[in-house]
Amino acid sequence: MTTTGTVSGTGTYGRGIAAFNSSTGTSLTISAAAVSGNLDGIRADNSGTGALTVTATGAVNGTTRHGILAFNARTAGTSLTIAAASVSGRANGIFSRNYGIGALSVTASGTVTGTDGRGIYAQNLGTAGTSLTIAAAAVTGRTEGIRADNSGTGALSVTTTGDVTGTTSDGILAINSSAGTSLTISAAAVTGAAQGIYARNSGTGTLSVTTTGAVTGTGGSGIGAIGKGLTISAAAVSGNLNGIFAKGNGGALSVTT
């Protein structure tokens, strides 16, 4: 599905783009410009045997639910890839869930906002998946700015270049399960009502947190990190409980400010 102009769904249950691929299908691909819907801006559900790809070069908005909602619904599917500009939703800005056998990747070059939920919420569910990668600019959520949960067998990576804010919870929350490998966070400024950044790596690889801007945890730690081979490199950090809380579970532990 390809659109080059503005697409909108204005009714009570309207979506800008709604695409559903059945179990007899293969891949599902959406390429769009500006999209808006009263429910979701873009909803894409893939039950086929191929990849799910959503690309949006214009602003995407979901007035009462999600800006972009994308599910790889079955382990028969492969990768899930989202590449967007600015995205906003009343619930989550971008909500992606991958049950497929490939990687989950979310890229946003513009501002992403989840008014009542998370700015970006990405889940690699089940060990059939591999890596989870998020690359974003500015992100704001009422709960977490960014939440990333990886149960896949690969690495979890979160990179942000703009301000990230979690209004009532963490700015960035990233959790890598024991099935995964490394966890890497590279951010600019991050603010959370609980913790600025919380990262927990139970995988076989190392945990690295790098920040170049101010990180603030209003109710908890500025940076909280738990994992093996733990490295933290930060600029200014402040927290109500701890500025930086680092717990190494094996290997070297390094904190540089």
C-alpha cells in the first residue's frame, strides 16, 4: 500500500490507514505521507509469513488511540520495521509488538508523543525474535517516554538525539531478557518522574549507558543500570534517590562522569 497525499479517517471508529494481512499472506508493506485517524493514524496487523514494514514521511496522528500501531502477530512472520517522521497518539505515539522470527526496528526522525501512554513502546515478544532497535529524536510520554522490552535472542539498542521525557514514570525504560545479548543506550537529555533512565540486562552481553545531556530522575535515580560488564558514561545527572545507581552482575563495572 502506497499513498503520497494526506490520508484521514474522521469517523468515530475511523483510522487513517488500517491494513490486515491474513495467515495465507506473505509480507505487509505500507508507505505513506501524512496520515490521521480518529482512532489510530496507522494500524497494521501482519499474520502472514513475511515482513511487516511501515514507512511514513509526514505527520501521523491518532486522535483517541495510537499514532502508529503495528503488530507482527504470528511466529510465521519475520521482521517488523517502522520508519516515521513525527508521530502523535492519545495513547501511545508508536506501539509495536513483534512475535515474528526477525528483528524489530523503530526509527523516528521527528517528535513522537504519547499523550496518555508512552511515546514509543516496542516489544519483541517470545524468543523467536532477534534484536530490538530504537532510534529517535525527541520523545514524550505520559508514562514512559520510551519503553523497550526485548525477549528476543539479539541485542537491545536505544538511541535518542533529542529530549526524552516520561511525565509520570521513567524517561527511558529498557529491559533485555536472559535470551538476549547486549543492551546499549545512547541518549542526549532525559527526564523521568520516576527514573531518568532505567536499564536492566539479563542477557549474555554487556550493558552500556551513554548520555551527553542532563539526565534527571525526579522521584528515583537519574540513571539506574543493572547488568554484567556495566559501563556508564554521563554528563550531568541528578536523582531524588541516587544520581547514578549501578549494579554489576559480573565483569568490570565502570562509571564516568
